[in-house]
Amino acid sequence: MTVLSLLGLAAAVYAHPQATRTSEATEAAISSTSSASLLPLPAFQKLTRKCVHTDPSTECQPYTYPPVAQAMSSFPDIWEYAAKILPGDAAGHTKYASFNASIPKIAPKGTLTDSTKGTTYSDSDPDCWWTYSNCVKPKLSGLVPDVSDVPEPRTLGYGFDDGPYCGHNVWYDYLSSQNQKATMFYIGSNVMSYPLEAQRAITDGHEICVHTWSHNYMTATSNEGAFAELWYSLKAIKLVTGVTATCWRPPYGDVDDRIRYIAAQLGLETILWKYDTDDGSEGSDGVTPAVVQKNYDDFITKASQGAFNTVGAILLTHELTNFTMQTSMDYHPKLLQVFDHIVPISVAQNKTTPYLETNYTMPTFAEYIAGTTQTNGSTPASGSSSASASASGSLPAQVNPGSPTANGAAQPSDSSPSPSSSSGERTGKNNGVVGRLQVGSATPLSVFGAAVLAFCWL
Ligand SMILES: [Zn+2]
């Protein structure tokens, strides 16, 4: 394909920026080009798999979702580091002021793109810095341990980072076909970009946790920046789905006691992992599909040898690219062979009210393994004044951007043994290009973004 024809395709996409979907149901019903797009990747797809999952002319086409479009001015810029609480955000300022003075005096580390860069740090690991030591037991009193495994034996706490992703329908369809629920760690910017896709997680009965606003290294953020990264992610999820998350996962696992403390003030339990497929790094840093497959295989071997007979596991995987979702589908049957149960992390914790909105419930572990994998998961919380939705997929009617969306709810008690080795999450903003298309916002599809989409069609 010539450059001219490429630009022509870009222009065609740019001239066709609005999709017709109006609800979660209509978005979820968009069929992918075919399941063939998920078959083993041809060589050329090396160039495309970071773009979109299936057909960008349909599933990833920008659309306007009025509640998001109307609220954009109350949020940081999409995919930009949320360095500050916005001036008009009275609830945010009030909440931050309520604990600002008590934030641990731990200096930010490194840079936003690498918290280890230029950082000198004591071997004694005074901050329980996971990136340095895989520490999950805070040194600071009053903080509960991070969750890095699940209490139920022979059980996999199933979770995926970096969504929602505009091209995820085939994969969500697969999970539904298997009656398989999972924990989705959503990036706030992606939630604003793909609100109907985020709603599908609730409709399908998955659990949603926070994965920050801009996916930077959190121990590098300022105190206010760390707060804003979590606060606006919580607000985005609340705006779009009607629920307020009580769990989060730090990008790259980068957390220390300062960040844990700030997250705890927002009622967020810190969820890590002990085993890493490295799927999000596929295509970079020498991580080939074979490397990822070996990581999965090694994990499965451990499970088959009884490594999780006493305490279950959490494995790091991603909703990020065609490859990560395809590989998760490839390995789901294999994981089912070696684990007695694969459940969302909240289910493994018997945390039946995973959101502040207590009228929303998830099944108990016993219920889930008996076959009731979804209780009222298709009905996002309606008790809140700011948003509601119905089982048919109708949308939250309106939102009050200034209303508090999180508070300092007590953290559930949890304990985790010391971690074994883990290479950490290395995914970056691979999906940020698509995220920058800002579907549902007033920002039009960028020419650059259109060119990327057109490139995906090659
Ligand atoms: Zn991530």
C-alpha cells in the first residue's frame, strides 16, 4: 500500500468520526470481522497487533457518549499525568486536605516513566517498595498488606490490566461463553475513551478495579499527583458504570508506603501478583510470543505440581492487545485443567460488596463455584444519585462531576505471604494511541490517530 493510499484511508476514517452506538448493548453487539482475526498471527500482524483487536472501522470507531462529553472539563486530559486536583473540584480538594498532612514523608522516586532512574535507595527497603524488593507487607503501621495471592487453595484470581480496550468484544464474548468472570483493572483515561466498553464489564459480571489515570510509575508522582491519578480514575469509573471501586493495581507494581497510604485514604486495597506472563511486553524488550507462552506454561506446571494447593495465585495478564487477549483465550482451558477454580479476585476473597455502593453484589466464593457466577452484576448500582443503569444496558442518566465519588472507607483485612520472584509489569501506554482518540469526548479523532487506525487496516 502506498503512502498516498494510506493517507486516503486516514482521511476516510477522519471524515467518519462518529459511530452510531448509543448503549452498552449496542456496543457489545458490534460483531468483529470474524474470529479468524484471532487465529495465529500472520507475519504482518507484527505491525498491527498493538493497534486494534479486530475491525477498527466498526468496533473502535469513535462515538459520543453524552455523560462523558459533558464531564470532560471536570477531568484531567486523557492520558496526561494527573498532576493536580482541578481548581473547581471542591470535593477533590476537600478530600485531599483531609489527610494531606499525614501522608508519609517519603520522597518521590525516579521519573514518571521509570521510578528507579537516578534513585538511590537503602538496602533495608524502608518504604516497602515493591519495585525494589517485591515487598507487600508495609513497613508503615496502619497499612494492610497488599494482596498478591488469594486465600482459596487451588484457585486462580483471574485479572486483566489496562482496559477497557475498544476492540475487546471477541474476548469478552469468549469469557461470557465460558461463564467466566474476571477482575478488570481499568485505566481511567481508557474508561473515559471507551465508556460503553467499560460498562460491559459490569453488565457481564466482571469486577472493576482502578489502574490509575495515566499509567505512570506511581512512586514517582507527587502526593497530590498520586491522589489525582486515583481520584479521577475512581470518578471516571463512577461516572460511566455507577460504581465506586475499592481496589487498585499500581502500574508496573510500582508502590511504596507513601502511595499505599494515599490509596488507602481513598478506600483502595492494593492488588499485586506473584506470577507474571509478561504478555503486555510482547513485541518489545525481546519478549516474543514464545516467551509469553513459556511463562504461561511454567505457571501451569507449577500449578500441576501442587504449588497452589494451600494458597491460590494471582497471575498478571492484560486486556491490552490482540496478542494478550488471544493468548488468554488460548490458555484459559489449560488453566482450568490445573486449577479447581478460576474466579475474580473479589470472589476469591469472599468480598461480596466490592464497591462502595453496597446494593451491588458479587457472589460468594461458594456461590460462584456452585455455578452462580453473577448475582446482580448486570445491574450497576442505582442507589447512587449520580448514575444508574439497568440490566438492559441503559446508561447512567447524568452525573454530578463535583460530587464525592470516594471516601476513606475502611480497607478489608487481608494478609499475604512474602512474594516470590516476579519481573513486574512492564506494559506502558501501548494502547494509549487508541486511547487518545477520545471517543465519547469533544475531541475529534486526530489525524495521527486516524493514520494509526488506517495502518491497522493494512
Ligand atoms: Zn498496566
